[in-house]
Amino acid sequence: MRRRRPERMVSLDEDVKTEERFVPREIADGSPNPEQLYKTSGVEEILSKTIRGCPQVFGRVFVLRDVEGLSYEETADALDSSIPAVKSRLLRRACNS
């Protein structure tokens, strides 16, 4: 068996050593900034308006598959439909947008 190298651990409490001094370790904030929030709200509004313009059967398939991320099998089960019917409805999204 190959020998595993020990994983390098880094303490978040320790300062980062530079050539001249020690600098506190900074951790990036993962939350969205105001610009990202604005873009997201605009996309959500457009998506919601487009889905409302679709016949219900196409809109539900789209939401389950593409928005909620369900598999074809899970979407078919949720809609009490077949997998080919789900795939067909995704391909034929007849929306009035």
C-alpha cells in the first residue's frame, strides 16, 4: 500500500507569518453581497413570471426537475406519471413568455 502523507492542519486562530510580521488570518464571508441579492431577486421574479405563463403540467415538471433538482424518477413519482412523460414535458415546455 502506498503511504499516505499526513494532512496539513491549519489553525484559524493562528496569525499568518509574512516576511515582515504576523497578520491575522482572514476568512471570507460566504454570504451574498447586495449586488448578488439584487440579481437573484430579479432572476426569481423573471422565472416566477415565466412559470406562471406555462400550462400547469409543464410548469410543475420544470419546477420539480430544474428548480428543486429532483431526478426523473422522483419527478415522475411526484406527478404520478412516467419517466418518458416527464422527459417529453421538459422538452416541450410550451410557455407563453
